[in-house]
Amino acid sequence: VDWCDSMLEDMCEDLESIDHSIRDSEQADFEDGFDDWDWVDSEMQLEAEEDARERVQWSKEMKIQNEYRQRLANMTVKYLNMQGSEIHTSKPYPLCHVEPCESFREAWLHTLHEGNSPDRCLSLRQLRLRRQEIKKAIPAETLQYRSAREVLLHDLDSGPAGPIPLDTTKLVLGGDVITDTWSWRELLGHSLSNDVVHVQVVYISEKATGP
């Protein structure tokens, strides 16, 4: 009997030990689950804070860009012939309506979409034909991705001084010939205090450049 009692007591102790182990394991799993949720919550909080900072930065950047674009839109270009006489004056910068974007990524995707317009590939001569065909000015959206030089030539060609020899006309600013590498910022950098830019137009006969 004593042997049976001892054996039964040992079995009870073993069962109690197993029960404690199971409860301890369940408690550990339960606490680990809470730790996992705490980590997820912490990551979500960090992501929300980063998103908020990006939106603030984006808002500041947009304000700067809009002010700069407005200044470019107000920039006046005076075209002068070789004698220094004014032949045309305008504000040629193609200011487009920009859909409000919420982030840098959204603006980048919007730019990719806008950049797929087939009109981007039209030559200056084709733009002239399109202008004659529709009998109105070419939309700013068609010109916005072109170089400043092309926009100036198109502006001059469509104005009172046009049509001009598009392939041979040179535009000179500050003693330098404007090329396709020139940005609008460079043009604005040559402006006077009231954002007026004087561009000299040098006409070269297309026949003179022939074979």
C-alpha cells in the first residue's frame, strides 16, 4: 500500500508539474502575442509620423515650386533684331494647370502620365502646321516638356515676326547662343530686376546654309 501511495503521489506531482509547464508556455505565448501587437503598433505609428513629415515637406516644396512657376509665367521676353529694335514681346513660359498631388510619388506618376503625350514628339514645323490647322494657339500642355529654346522659337514663329526660318534662327542672350540645354532658370537668371529678358534674334537664311 505504501508503494502504491508513493507511486500515486509521484504521478500527481508529475501531472502537476506538466500542468504548470503548459500554463507557463501558454502564458509565454500570450505575452509574445502582445509583444507582436506592440511591435506592429509601433511600426504603424512610425510610418504615420514619417508620412506626416513627408506631407509637410511636400507642401513646402509645392509652395516654392508654385511661386517659382508663377514668376516664370510673369517673365517677359523682348525679342530684338540685329539693329536692336524690338520685333516681338510676350510671356512665353507654358504655365499649365497642375493637379494637386499628395506626395512626391503621386507627382512622379502624374508626370510620367503627362509625358506620354504624342504631341511631345512634334517638330517645330509640325507645331506650326498644327497651329494653322486648329487656328488657335498651341496649348501650354503641348509645350511644357520642350526646351526653353524650342518654346522661344515657337513663340517667335507664331507671333507678328513669324513665320521665321526655324532651323537656322539663333537666339542670343548675354552674348551666348541659347541651346536646348538651357533651362528656364538660366533664362530668368539673365533677366532684369523686373523679370524682363532681352533676347537677340539672329536670322540666317536657310539658303545660305544649304549645300
